Amino acid sequence: MADKTEIQADLATIVEEIAGVPADDVQMDKEFVADLDVDSLSMVEIVVAAEEKFGVRIPDDQVKNLKTVGDAVDFIDSAQA
Amino acid sequence: MTALAPVAGATNTAILGIGSYRPSQVVPNADIVEAIDSSDEWIQQRSGIKSRRFATDEESVQMMSVASSRIAMERAGIEAAQVDGVIVATVTHMMQTPAVATMVAHELGLHRPVAFDISAACAGFCHGVALASDMIRGGSAKYVLVVGVERLSDILDRTDRGTAFIFGDGAGAVVVGPSDEPGIGPVVWGSDGEQQDLIRQREDWREVIASDNPRMPHLVMQGNAVFRWAAFEMAKVAHEALDRSGITADDLDVFVPHQANMRITDAMARSMKLPERVVIARDIAEQGNTSAASIPLALDRLVESGEAKSGDTALLIAFGAGLAYAAQVVKVP
């Protein structure tokens, strides 16, 4: 079971691999669309990669609620609990 | 008890020739951005599409089918008298009956072949190749034309930001026949009707007629959900098709996925871990998504450019409304 710092670090690696955003920029308060320029299709890929990495299920209707990196980390953390 | 004669068909089948027809009107992104308040850059980033082709009135489903079939037959070295089957995959033949396959057969001068249309949307061409191969191996036919053809411009909502930039028109055809060596591997196919709403005609024709302002029931699509299904679930189907043909991704020369969206192709290639040297069809950049026509159009482009050579091992995978899918490994004709 990963803590939130580890989840953030792993998620940052995924975002870097898929969307080409430097991992260091993937901070908790950053918005995927507005700040990191991640488009909707890249977001789908990030979600699928995160599901595999963290062993959680992130339904389509939840994805739109994950505006910031922090939202995603919180969701993954609670889904793992 | 009366015994029936045993069935005798060919042991192996192959694609013997391929042809395609690209409609005459080239439509660059610049011509469609205004109606969807978009830009060339946005479209290319979301889909990899630079332009598509729209058919003129003269370039009908039948006309494009016949044109592509003639090329496929000539390249296969098969005469009209030899072809005893025609399968046309399309969702845009606006005459619900009779099947356009019968009209195509007649115009080609074929002699009373079995001829029918199939409705498997974007997956139609791979369904047709599988059916043709099984018909020949089952002794029900010898040389079968398989055509994928669409005029999606007829059912396109030009103001819908989700679909207007994606779809285009065209046709591709192959001749399937018996061969010495296996040239068409086992098909892996299926459907997931639970997701039938993701891509569909907006409304039933009877609802259209009953409305005050009847208009073409356009194609509607939930792009992100389709992307997720196609990019990831279909990669698993692709691997299954390789397994069933007894090969691995390392044995592949060419990958021809349905040209749905360049981003889907890229994501599939990534999740399949295809070796770098595998040639990936990217016909969508100039052709848009032509549904049932996209795979033969894309394969034909690779053959004509020399990127795919006769005898190369190619993986075909198609997926779309239904959600229906089909994949098989074939030898390039």
C-alpha cells in the first residue's frame, strides 16, 4: 500500500511517459487540463495506466471529477484503502 | 440411413489481390473547422487527421465498390467468371434492400455468385475476410470478393465537434481464394452489446419520418469511452489473434489497425509493445476514418508505396459500433 507521496511520484512518472509533461511539474495543486495541457485522450491513457499501476478501478464518470493531480492522488489513495 | 456427401473445401486460403478507390474530393481540415469552431492544429492533435475525402454524387457506394473490385481482381489474376461470392461490408448503402453486393456483382459481370451485405460497421471488412475464408475452406465458394465501402459524409453531422472531423469516404476490396500455404489466420472476433450506445445512428428511421422536420439520422459517438475500449481492450484481442496464428509480435512485418484515430493506433502500438521495425498503417492522416473501408485502403497504400511487400505478415484488427470487433493475421498479397 503506497502513501500519497509515493502515489504522486508514480503518477508523475505515468503523466511524463504519456503526455510528455516533466514529472517535476506534476504537483498536487496542478490541474491536468489547464496547467499540464493534458487533453482528454491522454487523460484516458493516464487513467488506464494508473489503474494498472495502483490496482484500482477509475470509472469513466469519475474521471471528470479528477481536475487536479491532488484529486487523482486522493481518489487512488481512497480506492486502495 | 441415407448418407450425405462429405464437404470438401480448400485447406488454406489467402488474399490474392487488393484494390482501393479514393473519392475525388480532397477535404482539408481548413474546410471543416468553421462549422465546429475548431482549428487544423486541434484536429491534428486529437486525431492525426490532416484531410479526408468526400465522395461526389457520382461516386456512389456501388461505383466505388466496383472500381476497387476491378483493381483487386486484376491484381489477383482472377476473371469475372471465376468469382462465385461477393461480400460487401458497409453501413452507408442507403437502399436497405436489395443488398448492394448483388448490384456490384451484376455490374462486374459475375455469373450468379452468392452476394450479400454485412452490417458490422468499422469491423465489417475483417468480418468479411473471415467469412470468405471460411466459405472457401468449407467448400461453399472458391473465389470471393470482399469489399469495405462507406460514404460516411452522408450521415455526418457537420456541426458535431465529436465526429465532423473524423470520418470520410472510400472503398477497398480484396479477392480471397484457395492457396498452397495458409495466408489467412484464424479470426478472433466478437461483440459487446452492452456498449451499443457508444457509436450509433442517432435515431430510428421511423422516428425520423414521424418528426416535423425530417433529417438524416446522423452518426453519434462517445469518443473518450470508445478510445478507452479500442486502445486497450483491442490490444488484447490483437495479441490473441497473434497467438491463434502461432506467431508473436516479433514475427510481424505490418500492423494495419482500423484507421479510427491516430491516437488509438499509437496507444495500441504502445500497449502491444510492437517492435520498432513493424510498419504501422497511418492512412488516416490523408483519408480520415472510413469505417469498413479503412483497412483495405490502408493496406493498399502500404502495398503501393512498397512499405508492405508481397508475403509480409500483417495483423489486421477492426473495431467499431456494436461494439463489434475482428482480428486476423494475413499474408500481404
